[in-house]
Amino acid sequence: MHNFGLMISSGAPMRAGGPDLPNGFGDMVAQAQWAEEKGFECIWVGEGRLASNGVIPMSVIAAYTKRIKIGSGILPYRTRNPALLAVTAKTLDDLAPGRIRLGLGGWWEPLATRVGLPNEKPLKAMREIVTVVRQLLNGEEVTYQGQFVDLDSVRFDGSSDDFGKSYPVEIHIGAVRMGMCALSGEIADGCLLDFLVPPSYNDDALAAFQRGAEKSGRSLDDFQVPQLIAVSANNEDPQQAIDDCKEFLTQYIAQQPHITEFCGADEELVARIKSVMGWPATKAQIHEAMKLVSNELTQSVAACGSASDALDRISEWVDHGCTEPVLTPLGQNAFGTLEQIADAANLGSV
């Protein structure tokens, strides 16, 4: 059985139940509790555009679960001062000791530039931020002058921090390109890989992790490689499940250059899709552009079709180094996808 994770969403309801909390949080808690019952490794909570804050749902999920890990997938690394970023992770660890994963990555462009935080020199910025956050979580007093970080004699000053208490928060870097993958292998506990890439992409990522590890003289024996995987399963209508992922892939090809770069779409296809879709794209434009995307391309970068089809495809990413497939369910019946995959994989069975 795979060591599954789940990317949780605060969007359309996936399952009734859970605490009566506002704005969909009850539903998110129910999803997290379901995943914990099924033996999932981690709940990942995203924070991307100006849609939602990731720390608030992480806190609620931590309060209403007991075992499962909770990861930020991801927090934009420059939107919070690194001392505040570290104390946020510390506070989450106080709430859910030993269960927190701090996932850091780039913010969406052009939004990052529009708010005055352009994603410039990302490798240098990430190195400085991870270095300082790690030192603070280790209970150290930190003085650091860099291009992106400037701290002068800063340490945690809670009532339990007088003697250098450390906090066992894992730091994961959300990486797409190989330079960031190498940095992950050098300084992080793990790397959260993106979705909509073929399994062969992972081979290059693993080689980059190794280059980074060799630079710092560390072993990768405990290095973790969770990976977002777009999934949709429909045993009664496998083509509908493929179309769920195809719609998502089509929009990302048109609007997300980092996905376009690695998903296997050729330049002619990308140009044709962009000629059909505007910005922001309407549903009608996306559905028209979908006609240009083949089932073959879709199933090369997403786990979709029947539940057994999805599981077989997930296994390919695992065979190429993914240590935790992070299911990212798509379509109108996202929880139905999770239930069918859980049943096919015998998750939660005694």
C-alpha cells in the first residue's frame, strides 16, 4: 500500500459531517478525519493566490485530528518575515506536536510582483529563509544579514524557550525546476514535487536531490519526496474522470508556464490552446480548448480513469521516487474519487 497524502480543499463540499464550523472548515475537518481513519500519512493545505490563508485551516485540522501530519503545501516563502514564519511553525507544533511540515515555495506571478514581492533570485531567497527558520526552530539565537533576510539577535521568547527548546518541524521545499530540487537535497527535509508532470520528470528531480546532498555531505536516506498527483476516478464512467483531469490540465497549460514546461505538451499545442482561451478563461473557452488535448497526454500526467487505472498510474510515480503520493482530487465528485481509490487500495481495512 502506498503512503498516501491528501491535498485538501476548501472549495466545493466533498463530504457532509464534521464540526459545525463556518466557511467550509467543518467539511475540511471531515476530510482530514476521513484520511486519518484510512491511514493517510499527511494532510497538505495549500495557499496560493489571494484566495485563502493556509495557516488557519492547518490550525483547525490540527485541533480536530490526533495522528496525521499536517503540511503547508505551500506557504509562499517571502510573504511572511522569516521570524514570523518560524514562530508560526512553532505555534502549530505546540498545537500538534511532531506532526507539522512546513512547506515553502514561490508565490504566483504576476501576483507576487503586483504586491511588491517579485519572485527574483528564488534560490538565494529560499536558502536564506530556510537557513534562518531552521536555526530558530532549533532554539538558536539568530543574527543574519543577507539579501532577503536581516535579523539581529532574534530568538523565540516564549515561556518555555529560555533554555533553547527546539521544535521538530520538518521543512519541505516546493520545487519545480532542477535548481530548487538540488537546493532541497542540500538543505531541506523533503521536497514537495508538483503535479501534471510525467513520472520520468522525477528521474531528473532525484538526480538533482543527489547533487544537492553531495554538496552538503548529507545522506538522503530519510529524505522525503511527497508529490502532488492530480486524480479522478469513476468506475462507471472512466472517460468522465479523464475529462475532469483534462479540463484542469488544459487550463494549466494555458496559464501556468512551469506546468507547460514539464507536462509534455509541444509548442504547437500550447499555442493552439492559448489561441482559444482568454485570461481569465471562461468555462466555455476551457471546454473548447479541451478538444485539443488527447486522453494520452492527460493520462501521462494525471491518475485518471477507473480506480484501478488511477492506482496503476500512481504506482508509476512511486516507482520513480515519489515517497508519498499526495492525492489531489478533481471534478465534481472529488470525494467519490477518494472513496473509490481507497476501496481499490484497501485503505483503512483491518
